[in-house]
Amino acid sequence: ASTPAPAAAPPAPPAAAPAPARSDPAPATSAPPQGAGPATTSDLNSPTVDQVLEDLEAAEDVVLARLFAAMDPGRTRKVAVTDPVLCPTIMDNSGLADEGQVMEQLLSNEAVLESGATGDGTMNVDFGVFKSVVISNAAREVEIVNMWVNLGNGGEMPESIAAPDCRTGLTMFLTDLKIPGVTLTEELLERILNQLMWNAGAQVTFGEWGPLANRAARIVRCLRLCPS
């Protein structure tokens, strides 16, 4: 008897249509690119307390960019030194006490001076200069020095102090700042101090104290600009 022919193989399934090209959304803008000027206020998400403590510099970029953009509605990436809003904005967000101190900081900046050498001679402040003046003067130098002296024995400048004494000094320093708009609860104060002191040695010198105190003031001022 003849062997029956094998059944025909089923037809192959049709080829799947190629998947559409993936189009990932652009990341949200969290800070202005270096030297590019601040983003528009609608592009900037307000940092949380955690973000301020974990990456202060990035958080400052966001909140200070918002301040700068408010002074630069035309998006020219510059604000004239003579703009009546500039000095009050810097004073309100730094430890500089009067317009004379603000102008001294601005007019000692090489980029500001160079900006007046072209065009109509108007000196301008860009975002980088604005940010630098605000954060480098978050606390007044006299307050930083006075607190350090108070932490010494007999009102003399100590060469160094123990880390626990430095922590105590930072607590008093922040309490004395009394920056409006920020309530330093015990929990928040502890978190700020833990962040500041995590890398401190057993002894803290005056050269280390100054940046610590100024950074403490920067944190509180940045939190002030972050809506709760």
C-alpha cells in the first residue's frame, strides 16, 4: 500500500509590524544650563526639603533662577546694575545689609565691569554674577566671626573647637539669623545640622567654620524660597 503524503505545514504567521520608534519625553528642567541664563519660571519645579538638603547647589539654581527671571521679563539674560529692583532683591535674599554693600560686591566683579565697556556703557548683571553674590553673602561675615569668638574661651579667637561645640554654635547661629518665612522646627534643625556635620572631623578650625556657617544660612534662605 502506498504511504500517504505528509500533511502540509501550516502557513507561517504574518510578520509583526515594526514597533514605532520610542519617543522619550524630555527631562524636566531643574536648573538653568551653565552660562545660559535661567529658565522660565514655568519650567522650574520647586525643590523639596529633601532636595535642598541633598543637593543645595541644584536647588539654589532653581529658586534663584526664578528670582532672576522676575527681574528679566524680556529674557535678555541680564539686569542693569541701575535697575531699582536688583539691590532690594539681593538684600532680601542675602546677608548684605544695604545698597552700598550690594554695589560694592557687584562693582568688584570683573564680568560686570566688562559689560559696561560695550554698547551704551550700561553695566549689567547676568545670572551667574547674581547667584554668586547672593550665595557667597548668605550670612554676614561679622556674625560668623562673632559666633566663633563666642565659642572660644574668654572671648578669644580659638584655633579650633570640638565638633560637638561646632554643632552647638551652628544651632545658635541659625537661631539668631531669624530669616523670615522659615520656621526652624527641632526636626528640621536636626536634619540641617546632620547634613552640615556629616563630614566634619573631631576638631573644626575657623577656616572650616566660616564655610559651614555660610552654608547653613544658604540652606535656610533656599528653604524660604521653596513653597511648602
